[in-house]
Amino acid sequence: MRKGRHGAAFTRHVSAGAGNAGCERFIRTLKQGEIYIRDYEDFADAQRSIERFIEVVYNHKCLHSALGYVPPAEFERSLHEPKHVLALT
């Protein structure tokens, strides 16, 4: 355990970076698909555009390998659909 500048104790886990992989990938997608290619008029415009990107593009059009190459919205819908079980007779 180490002490920070102000005396607060903290620990550093070797595998902490691996846990952020999904978040880091999302941020990269957001930057490349929206932020770097747009000029925003103000903060409100940026917020509206980013929310639209997440809801319309990311959740409904981007395929995710961790979800079986389907968009998050489709994957979530599939969780709520009744499962069909074949009965063996």
C-alpha cells in the first residue's frame, strides 16, 4: 500500500487495466464515430449529439463481439424473449 500526495492510502492492482477494456473500447468508438468528426456549437449541442450517437448508432447499429456480433439493443431484447425448448419424446 502506498500513500498519495495528501497522505491518502491507495493500492494498485496489476490487473486493473484489463477490467477497463470494455470502457476503453466504448470511448474509442464514441470519439471516432462522433466526437472527432463533428464541430459542436456549444456544450448543449455536444450533449445532444453524443446522446443521439449512443442511442441511435451505438445501441442499435454497432455490432459487439462480446454479444455474439449483435447490437446491444438486439441482445437485450433477446434476453426478454421466451426461450423455445424442444421436448424429446
